[in-house]
Amino acid sequence: MEEHNSELMITAPAAQYSLQTIRFIRNAKRDHRPVIPENFYALLLVTRGRGSIHMKGEAFAMGTGKCFLLRPEASAALELEGEGISYYLLIFGLQSVKEDKGGKSLLPAKAELACTPFARVLELIEDIYGCTHEQEELRQFHCYVRFQELLLLLISQNQDHAAVNGKIGSVESEGIDQSIRHIQQHYRNVLTVEELADLAGIDRWKYTRLFKEKTGLVPLQYLNGIRIEQAKRRLTRGEERLSEVAEHAGFTNEYYFNRRFKQMVGVSPGQFRRSHRDQPRVAAPFLEDFLVALDILPIVQYSHAKWGKQDYLALHHVPTFDELSEDFTALSAHNPDFIILRDRYENSEYVQCRSVSPLCVLDEHSDNWRALLRMVGSYVGRSERAEEVIAGYEAKASEARTKLSSVSGETVAFLRISADFVHQYTDTGRGFATAVLYGDLGLCPHRIQKAESGGSTARMTRLSLDELSMLTADHLFVTFDKWHSQADGEERALLQHPLWSALPAVRNNRVYEVDFMTWMNYGVISNTKKIDDILHALA
């Protein structure tokens, strides 16, 4: 037997970054200066609105998706436009840990940072924001890791290659910048790498490498990106022929335009235009919450033989679609412009949907409803509305957290009870209602120690009667699942069991029944109603 050993050399960075605090400033109306402690850095990420930020005599335009690095020596002043601005402010410290290296920081020298993909950056920041109030050590470590992941994402795409690698001299860097400006101004023209290299004064063989080091893309990818963004703007404005849209964007061949557009955007130009109508015809089973939040009336709504409809959405006159029928071709009767589904169905069902209309499939692995709302908002042309909805929810959750301070330290559990099983939703799984209970509102979870749990991050755990008897939570939210019921009300049989009557929350009249479909959904409307239910019970 041969044994091969490879020594792994991992060294600590010359500087370490520690998050001090994160703030969400919602709908600021007046010009102001962000408050940052002395000797601290800050990241400012704009989620909504427009304006400008002034630092060290320079002015930078602010808008949705813009990110800025604020340094200790540079006081920042914000000038706002329109109806205000919303942004996250992450304040962090930098500590040198290797004096022999001079404590060199990896932070980029520039003030305005590239932050792509924006949805990923925002998802990381919201995850950090959601766990900053956590007291559990594991959740605090999760927050720390997420912050390092955010810095890695930003630093990696904003490195000053001239300073870090010494690969691009100042003359070459200016040449690349000049060619970038030329692309931005003349994207409709036929541009070649040879022409751009000549303009930059750099040899052709060297130009592409330096361009990619500066932008992360080769010149043709960068050019196509600008052309596609111009095409998207024209597609949302009117009914121009696709050949005209392609020509105005700089594509000489409509076939090539269609292929590049679908490759970069995920849908064809025609599908993109249809999805950005004022009131598109959308079928999105069990995602209706997201559509209604974006002011879109779905043409059909999810229905389940046992669970019923999402009555909390009040879609009284919208026809139903029984998902258990597994016949997605039935959606053709409603003539959808497109269908949106989560990534949890059989491939044959996706094939059925594609035979009816264009299909958008959202990642099932994301438990982050904010990210999902932004995905849907981007697809239907309601990104700004999505940000407004999220900001409104954050304000409501923040206000509710304050009101619930009176029950600080009292434990809360959430049970899903059926005729056959009792499940407790965990705070570690962060799914459905628990993301609101323990994340957004910061309530204290009640945990039952299960021998086989092993630190599981499952969203719910099944309780035996013995384990249920150990449920000593101060407050108990319950919902009843009819899935296993053979007769009406069978799911409520547990309420007559002596063990149930002996639970502390039952004896103290602190059990609160909540609507099944509202609490089993993860959309912003359902989460808002959960907050109302929780306030009604506890505040």
C-alpha cells in the first residue's frame, strides 16, 4: 500500500475584517451624512432610490444596485433625488495581524465598487442583517462567515490589479479605460479587438488579457453585455420589431441577437417583452403570494384537495388549478404568457408546461423569500416594486420586534399537527414561519433535545408522544394539517389526549391556532400576516 501526503500551506491574511454593526436606512428623505465611528470602514449598498454621494471632493451617482466603500479618512455626504433612498450600511473594522507585511489590506482603493451579481450581494447582506440579533454562538458564527463571504465576493471583482499584481502599468490602465469608454459610446458600431487594442495603444495579444483583468470579461463579452442592456430597455418601451431592436442595440443579425439574448437573460427577447407588460398573464402555482405582492393578478391559483386554496390572498374570482392532478397542460385553457414554477417538480411536468407557454423555473434550494421576490420581480419587470415591498416588510418587522420586547426570554414553539404526526418547526431550518418567529422578530425558540438530531438543520422534526410531553415552551403556535385525516376533524384528536392537556402552554392558556395555508407559505404577504397573528397573541 502506498501513501501519498500533500502538505497544505494555508496562511492567514495580513489583515482581518470584523463587522461591528449593520443598519438598514429605509426611505431617507433628506440629505445627510452616514454616521460611522472613527477609524471604521463601511459598505453602503443602495436598494432603492437615486441621488449622489460625495467623498474627498468627488461625486458618484447613487442608484439601485450601487455599492460604495467608505474609508475612515473620507467623510461621505449624501444628496438625494426624488422620493428618497433606501440603503444598507455595514460598518466594520480592520486589524493588522502581520506586522512584518505591514498589515496590507486587500480592500480596493476605489470608492465605487462593482457588485455583481447584485441579487447574490443583496442576499448575503440580508442574511447578515437577519442574524445580527441572534445570541446563539452558531448563528453568530454564521453571520461572521457570511460577512467574510461578502467581502471575498466584492474584493475579488474590485482588485486593483496595478497595485496587487503589478501587471498593468498606469499607461496601459488608461488605455484600457479609454477603450471601455469607446465601447460604451459606440456599441452600435462594428467593433473588433484589433481596433480596440490600437485605440488603447496595447499589442493585440496583450490587450485581451489586460482587459479581462480589469473588467472580469473579455472585450466581446463586455460589448455584448452593453448591447443586451440597451435591448432590454427598448423591449420594455414599446412594440418595435425585434429586428429593429437588434439593430439599435448593435446586432447586425437578428438570429445572433436572439441567441445571445437568451443565453445572457435566460429567456428570448419576445418572452422578455411579454413578461414586462403592465399586467402579464401569469400562472405560478403556489407562488401567487409573490405575484399579488407585485400588483399582478394571477390568471389561475393553486388548489389542493386536502389543504384548499390560499384564502388569505382573497383571490375569490380567480379559477383554481389542482396541483395533485399532475396535468399541467390544463393551464393552456387560461392562455398564460408564461408559467413560473419552483424547482421541485418532475421533469415530465416541466415538459408539459413548456408545451403550453414559456417557463421560468426558480431555485427550490433558496429559503430566502426576498431573493425569490427579486427573481420574480426581475422576470416580470417589477424590480423597483419588489424593493418597495421588501422595505415595507422590514419596517413592519422592526416595529413588531420592539413591541414584542415584553416577552423577551419567553420561549416559543410552532407545531404542525395531523391525524398521524406531530411536527415541530425548528429555528435552525429557517423555513416557513420560523424565519419570521426566530429570525425577523427575534423570539426565543424552545428546543427539545433529540438523541438522533446531531445538530440537524432540518426545517422540522417529528415528535413522539414522549418528546411532546417535554414541550415546556411558554407560548405555542399550532396549525392543523388535514393531509392524513380520513374524517372531518380527525387531525384535532390530539387535543383530547391527557398529555396535551398537561403541557404548560395549554394549562396557561397560551396556545394560539393559526391558519394552515398562511403559515405554510413563505411569501411576503403570508409573512406579514404571520407578524399580525404573533402581535395579536403576544403583544
